[in-house]
Amino acid sequence: MSLALWLVWFGVAPFFVSQPSPGGKASPPAPRVVPVWLELAERRTPAQARALADRFQVGRHLGNRTRQILIVDPGTGAEGQDVRVWYGPFSRRVDAFTHGLALLEDPVAAVGAFQLRRFDGVPVTLQVPGPSRGRLRLARTRPPYPQLGVALFPQVAGYTHPEARLPRFASAVARLSYRDEVWIQDEAEVCDRDICRRWFYAVTPAPHRLAWFAAGQVVPVDGIRSQKTPAGQLERYTAVVRTGRSGDQDTGLAMSFLGSRRPLRWVFRKKGFTAGRLQRQEDGSWGVFTGSGVIPLGSGPSWLPVESLFRSSGRRQFF
């Protein structure tokens, strides 16, 4: 059965057909709408796939619905977990992604992850222009979010719940590499006695999940600045972010980085610190400039990582 006939069978128009104009000439064909589907689960057993489909749409076999649940068997012949569950179709990627976000936090039929796909199974990237990105948000999102965040460590872990101290890496529900992007929705600070850690609640690249990422390991784009040479060439990016509190002092992290070049990192403490920008001073030392003065950092970084760990050639971009 062709794709068009299959969609009509379920009451979904696959594309618009041009109609003759009153003068007898055919009007220009309308742009074809390529349906987008949400892959809610992959590599399930047939029984697991049916249970998930039933949970989302009781009586899905009756048809005549705007949205359908599909149980997709790639037909690879592999045994065990190879069946997938799709939900859709959607005519626009932004609508599909917004619906996927709602499913991630649905109290009744929540899913652990989703991905956008065409009907032929090819993954779909989230190509959304800047003015429309504000729609890609959870119900709990508050300003200045949503916004992009960038992972600035070689291995970054995301967790189900934020804690005052970093949990074990093995307990992570999501993992990022250097310069991978996330879509930050919210932030929180968790304290245990005199130790506090700041966290960002974000959507990961595909397959899209929700997870908490430690501030510093992930930095919002509003904390990243570009520095250029007098000739106007990009010299480096810098980032400064507040990471939490230790005793009566606020903790922060400052970084200088560019592409796959080994980044430099300074860890500092300053009571009352909230935000600032990294600058190199005339004597060659570094400092964080804030509204109340300069926090000196010294000429050398507090941490010098192995350069080979920070290759960004395979980084995952959100848009």
C-alpha cells in the first residue's frame, strides 16, 4: 500500500492537490506537506510496544482519528527488542516537538524520550527559526528560559533529580560530550548544610530527554561572550557562570575556549557573586569583571584538561 493510500485509510490527507482555476488554468501546486512522526519508543518487544500503544490511545484500531499510534517493525529479522512505537502525524516540526515535550512530563502517559522521524524512518532535525523557538517550552518554564545551553566538559552527565553534590556518573540518565547543545527550560539550587549546587533543567539532543545538568558543566548562551582581535577575527569564546555556594561564599567558574582547542578553566569564590565576564588584563592575568569590581584569577588556569578529550567534530546541535 502506498504512503498516500495508507494515510487516507486513516483519515489523514497526505498533501494538498492543486485545483483548476476559474479560467481553466491549473493553479500552482501547493507545497507538499511531509508528515512528521514522534518515535516514542524504540527497540521494544512486541508485547512492550502494544502495552505502550494501548496506554496512549485506547481503541486505536478503530481508525478515523486525527492522530494515530503505529507499531513499527523494521523487519530486520532480529529477535527480541526491535519494535518501535510512533505517534502522529504532524505537518510541522515545531508542533511535533511541542507535543513531544508535553509527553515527557505527562503525569498519565509520560515517555522517557522521543525523536522526530519521517514516515520512511529517516530522523528529522529540528529546524526552527529563532522567533518560533520560544514556543518550544515546558509548562513550568520561566524567564530567562528557554534558551540554548552548551556542554563545556568532555563528559557531562544529566540526572533525574538535582542534588547538592554531584551524583555518581553511572546513575546518569543522559550524557553529553564537549560542545553538545541542550535546550534549557528552568534552573534550581539544591543545598545540603553549607554546600549548594546550581542546576539547569534541559531537553537533550535527539533522542530528546529531560534531565538536570550541573551549572558549569553546562553554560547558558547568555553567559557566553566572543572576544575578537583588533583586526576583527574571532580569538576565543569566554563563559562565566555561578555554580553554587560554599559556606558564606558564592562559587563560580570561568572558561576560555574555541573550537577543539584545549579550554582554560578557573574556579573561584566570591561572596555576593552572581554574574560577570572574563577579561585578560594588561599584566597578562585574568579577571572576572562584575558590577561591583574585578575578581582576580591569575595568569594561569586552575585546571588544565587533556586537549584530546575536547574534540568537538561530532558535537550534537539542537537547531
